[in-house]
Amino acid sequence: MSNLNITVPINLKRSFSLKDIYVDKLYQDVHRCKAQILRHNHNVVKKTNYYCHKILSIMTNNKQIIKYDFLIAQNYRQQMQQHKQFPLIVLLPPLSAQGLKNTLIVKYLASRYAKMGYSILIAKSDTQWGGYEECHFNKFTNFFIRNTTYTRLALRHIINHYPVDPEKISATGISFGAIRLSYLLAAEDKIKSSTLVMGGGNLPQILANSRQPDVVRCRKKHMKNDGYSFLEDYEKAVSMNNHLDPLDVAPLIGKDRVKMVITHKDTYVPTRNQIELWQKLGRPEKISLEGGHYYGAYWFFKDGLQLEET
């Protein structure tokens, strides 16, 4: 195991290239966000006929450690010998993928792409939803910017240490992962193409109306503890604390870099919010599914993201 001890100070105004939206509107009092590559496991955690599984660990500014899974396609060494570069996919899982069962499903998806010659970085969230504090709406802006910083750090570290084809870096986000991906795309121009699967905009409306179990559980806790009796009051409170929405950053992405998958009977990320984000992105290419959230996830894991073998 190699301890790289790379400290990367992130000055939002210089590094985020999100114009003034991240700075002037939000973080006048925030000077630095520090993150550190704590460990890059050069030893293989798991090896199959199709990929090598490695771990990239990031230490955050509050000493929390986030572990990113990195699956390297087995034809990687052959590509190196032929002086070729490999394509990379950044995969941002759904909210429910924090549990073991769903994490295994996501890794199954990643391993499927590894069989086709793609290496995959699985960028999980640094926050476990469920408690009152860690998922409180007044921390969402900080959460999205923080996670964008960590994912960018991991991505650039991989680019610097492996022969990644700079023209074949793509990203896919599913549900909550698609919402996270919208922030990442606005900040990171190294990602050339992307797929937002059931992502949405207007977070106050999503959080007030979503029927996703984790969101419902947190919403009930917040309404009880903060004294909100009606959803309208809760949505208004979220709106007052929602300083940066996917709808704000969408115009910075460019519709040629993104494709959307929209489910038209969705109650987890309501369909109207998916369409609202699609419109703000400039109406990019989209796939419409006549089903709900689970159908969209099933479709994606079964048939979505058609890739050619490398």
C-alpha cells in the first residue's frame, strides 16, 4: 500500500470554474476546502477474469475517510503494452446504494462494463442518510460542493496515475447520483459525455414531494424537530436554505455533453422535476420510459448505457 500524502487545497474561486455562482452567492466566508489522497491501494483487493478492484481513499478536511472503488479493466495492461489509453466511466450511485445489497448491484453493473474494457470509478456519497443532522436541508449546498470536490480529486488522481484516454471520460448518475452528477459536470470539463438517469432539479420541491423512503424518513424528522406542520412550510424552508440548485448549474453544462433518461410515472424524483432539469439543460437528447423509479432502475441495469467493447 502506498501512502501518497497529497494535500490538495481547493480554492473555490480559482478551482471550480463555476463562474460566480459558487462563490458570490454562497461562500463569501469560505476560503478553502481541503482534501487529501490518504491511500491509493496499489495492491489488488479483488481480481477476476475481467477486472482488478482497487481502493482510493480520501481524507476530508474533518478527518473523515471516503473510499472510492476503482475497477480496472483486465485488458488495461495489454492496452499499455500497445501504447493505448483506456476509457473511464465515473459512476455515481443512487441514494439507496449505501446499503450492502444495493452496493453489490452497483458493483455488478460496474463489473459488466469492465468486461467490455471500461475502467470504472464508483463515486459514493460521503453522507449516510437517515440521521437528523447529516441529511438536514441546511447542509445540502455544502454537501454537493464538498462531494463535487472529492470526486474531482479522485478523478484527476486516476488521470495522473493511469493511461486514461482524455477523450473517452464519461459519467453516469442514477437518481440522487444523477443530481450529484449535475454539479460535477458543471465543475469538471474533463468529462466529455454523461447520462443522467432520473435526475431532477428544484430540490425544495423534490424533497417535499418525494416518496423515496430515506427522503420521507428524513423529511418527517425535520418537520417534527423543526416545527413544520405542513409540506408547504417545509418546502419554503428548504427553498430558503437551497442556495445552489441543479437548475442553477444546468446552463453551465452544455447539452451536447449530456443525455437524460426520464421516467414518466416517477414519485421518487417526480417526473415534473426531471423534465424541469431537462429543459434547463437546453433539451438534450433523452430517453423516455413509461414507468416509475424502480422500472427506470431495472431498465438501466438491464439494458441501459449501451457501450461498445474496446
